[in-house]
Amino acid sequence: MVDFVSKANDAISTSIALFSVVDRLIGGLSGIPIVLYTLFLYLFSRRHFISILPTRFQWSFKVLLTLLIPVILVLVELGSLLGFSYSKLLASTVGDWSLTACQVTLPGPPSELAVRYNTALSKTLWTLLNSAGLVLLALYQAICFCLAIFRVFRYFTHATSDSPRILAADSKGSKWSRQNMRMRGVGWIAAGIKLGAIELLLGFVPNGFGMALSRRLFRVVGRMMLAWGVYQG
């Protein structure tokens, strides 16, 4: 994204001050899609999945899914904003900088605008923060996926059961009806969440064009499944 923006606007690609502002702005805004996605999973899970759990478990899942959202956001934002510096490098020195995060070729003189880690420790910290963010987001989706599978399991259990229409989990458990247990788009929702988790886990594989393209495809297909599942009700 930074490379595209800098090449599309000469003022950005030739000014370190302006480029650093744009780079940090894009890094700061990168957390918004994650917040919206996790917030959707939380609200959907609370209404359709957590509500069919026994009452003694509902509060725990609500608190866990709520607390994970700001933790994931903080890790993603810190990984996007901390430990970087910006400089121009001559073409003769490009092969010597090993701590570079990305580079943008400047027009005109043979130089490059480099986004670098300040120190080797900064690179290690960036790796840890981003890895922790990926793991927690994958965990978040795994929890929602398990809740969705539990709903599917309860649906088939009730569909083949001769028990009354109103069932209780236990003497203190929550109650649900067969109408509330209809499948509708739950299968699509579960599949979309699973693809989202797989896409995140692919982030630990060494990146290349093929891997980046595969992750985007998994993400697009997963979000389409979520949208279709919500449309199905």
C-alpha cells in the first residue's frame, strides 16, 4: 500500500517527512478492519452462539471475546508504528542494509527511500508483536468457530430428538426452542470464520507473491461466506 501511494504521488515519494506521515497513517488505520471484523464476530456470536450455552458459561465467553478485541488492536497498532526510521539511500548502498522493512524507488537520481528498523531489537520486537497479534486473532476466530460448530451440533441433536420443544441445558441453564436453533446461514458463517483463521496462519509462512495472493483469496472467499451466511439469516 505504501509503495503504491508513493509511486502515485511524486510529492510523497520525494519527501521523507511527508512519506513518514503517510506511512504511519496507513499503519494506524490498518487496525480498523480488524476491529470491525472482530466486533462483528463478537456481536454475532453473542446473539446466535453464546445465547444457547448454559448460563454459567455465557458470561465467561462474553468477557473473553470482549477483552481480546482491544488486546489484538494494541498489538497490531504497536507492530505497525514502533521501531521504524526513514532515510534516503544511494543505489550503491542498497545491498548493505539488512534491516529494511520496505523500499520505494525514487525518480531521478539513483537513490531509494528506505523504511528501516532502528535496531535489531526493534526488528525482533516487531516480529513478536505481529506474531502475537496474528495468534490472538486466529484464536479469536477459533473460539467463534467452535461456538458455531456447537450450534450446528445442537441443531442436529434436537432435530433427531423426541424431547419437548423447549429444552433446558440443566436446572440453571439457558432455554432455547427449535425455532431458535434453525441452521439458516450458520454453516456458511462457520466456513467463513475457518477460512479467515487459515488465512491468518498462512502469515507465518515465508511471504512471496504467490503466498500473498493466496492469503488475499482466502480472505475474500471467507468474507463472502460470512456475508452470504448473514444474508441467509
